[in-house]
Amino acid sequence: MGTVPDPEPLKVLIIGAGSAGLLMGQVLKKAGIPATIFEQDASPTARQRDWDFGIYWAQSRIAECLTPELNALIDTVQTDPSYRHHAGSTMPIHNGATGELLKELPAPHAIRLRRRAWLDLIRTGLDVRYSKKLATITTTPTSVTATFTDNTTATGTLLIGCEGAHSLTRTWLFHDTPHPSDADLQHLPVSTFATLTRYPRDTALALRAVHPTYSILLDTRDRFGWYSLHNKPSPNPEEWVFLIIFTWNYREADDHERLERDGEYLLAEMRRNVGDGLAYPYDAMLRDIPEGTKVWYSRQMACWPTKRWDGRGGRVTLAGDAAHAVSFHRGQGLGNAITDVAEFQGHLRAMKEQTPEELARAVAKYEEEVWKRGHEVVMENKTNTLFLHDWEKVLQSPLFTTGVGRAESKGQGAQ
């Protein structure tokens, strides 16, 4: 009798080298499944913009995704490695116009990470290919092939789209359905200003006196403001870097094209239309930004309420913002990306053997959970963003009713 041939080894293609993609690479490496990550940017530093983000309820799930050696280094990529949040830590919300404390949100053992440093950490030991923008995908019952815009290809058993809110993988998944627009982002009528900036000594100290890590401001003119300490390279306050974000209701009459291209004009308009009327030190968040500082503007926010997709028999799936692009006012994006990866890893570990069929079953189980959770979290945060920009509804917003913790499931999934 002839021998049964060994099954073809599994191989996973990951599109996107952000948090979800790199964490997926780490759990697949731990599972002994080869994975290659394809990133459209030319290098890890190709994009000028950096930022920081928080983890408020998924801390233990990071440890599930990383090796003990990498997990032990997370403190080194925090925005202030010398400061530790504890069981009683909170995130304050103030009335920006009066300085009144509106609420202290529980944020026990929160972690605040510098994005670029965090990605450098979790990239360790992974096979990442740069300048690889996805063009199209083809599948067979047991394989998937990605073709890139440089006319190169890669073939594997599974492709995971982790390339963020503007996911080309998601667009492909819906392109031959009756409603290809189901993949499109939904726009929210909220505009955004952001910058990374240093301040004069007194302003830097005044902001940190409000809270060592972060603070939120709201007021009756329907403005949202945020500051967080992004980097503390030395004890000198003039060297500290802060992430500053303001959002407000979209105004049709604004010169959006000029706001997008002219940083000097943008900053002047921010000081005049948004900073005016704020109490100290919130007024200084805009007034004391040094001239020439790089600033960014987005005319409208966007989200993608998760919808079920056809993964072609377990050959193609999504994770992170590609699966549930969420507005940022409750800081839920990274926590849900981490949860995607941790849940996927659980299904990998339950596989009886490493075959395409078993992997497809693991993907199907993963998708059922992410479809439900993703839809719920996007819709909740969409409501939150809209309510935070309507002073009459602020106290009804999930930020006030739920805080930055993980919301309980409502039992409603993607349609």
C-alpha cells in the first residue's frame, strides 16, 4: 500500500504592519505557522505622523499574544516609563471653558504606548516586506494568492487583512457582492485637529498638573479636546512632547482644502475658532504651540460598522481596524485589535492538526465572534462621538455611562 502524503504546510499572508498585523505575526510564530507581513509603506518610518494610544481593559490579553521576553519590554515603550497607573487610576474630564471637573473615569492599570516604539517592539523576529501594496486577491479551495502593485505575488493558506480603516482586503471581500459599497467607510460629521508639540516650561508643567498622563475637555460649544504626554525624554519640561487633539462638529463653510494643506492657516483658525474661550491651561494647548509645528487636519471622521463577509471558505479574513474601524473618543481601537488576535490564537490552539481544513474551521469560529463584537463596538462608539459633540447629550454618551472600559455585549451582531 502507498503512503499517505504529508499535508502541505500552512502559510499565512498578513496585509498591513500595524498593531493587528504584527500581533498576528507574533501569535502565528508561537503556533509554528510561517507568516509573512506585507506593508505598503516603504519603511517603518515612512509616515511622518506618530501618536500614542491607550489600553484600558486588554492589558492581560497582550501577554497572551507576545512572548514573555517581549511582554517584559512593554514598559520601555510607554509614553512615560517612569509613571505607573494603579488600581485607583482615573482619567479626568473637565469643562474646558470653566475648568470644572465633570467626571473621573476609572482607568485602573492603564497603559499608554508610543505607537512607533510599540510597533518597533512587536515587529521583533517577524518577516515584514515593505513597498507591497495589495492589488488583488485570488483564491482556491485550499490556497490564496495576493498580487501587489509591483506585479509580485505571494501564495499561502490564509490571508488576513490588517491594513487599517481603508482596508483594500475589505474592499476585495465585498467587490463581487450585490452591494460592494458595504465595504465603504461611513463618515461622521466631526472634524479633527491633531499635533505633536513641545511647550514652554510653565505650560508643560500646568498640563501635567491636571493629570500626569492625559485629560479630556468638553464644553457647551460642542468641542472635545484631548492632551496626553507622548514622550518624556528627560526631566526638562521643555523637552516633553504632548499629543494634542481637538474635534468639533463639521462646518460646511470652512475652507477644508486650505485647512488640509496650510498648517499656518490651520493653527490660526484653531486658535480663533476653537481655543477662544477656554480656561487655563486648556487655552494654552493651542496658544502655546510653537509656530512651524507640524499639524494635521481631517475634515470628517469615519467608521465601519462590521458586516459579515464571505471569507471564501476560510481563505481570507480581517482583523483590527479593517474589521471594525472605530471613532477614537473612547480609546477602544487598540483594545479590540488585541482582542481579535488573542481570540484568533485561542482557535489556533484548538486545531487538531495543521491542515487547511482545520485552519478554515478556526477562522470561521474567530469570525463569528469578531462580527458580533465588532459591530457592537463600532456602533457604540459612533453614538459616543456624536453625543460628545452635542452638549445636551454629553451625559448620555458611553464615555460618561461606560467610561473607557469594555462595554457589555448587547447580543446584537453584524447584519
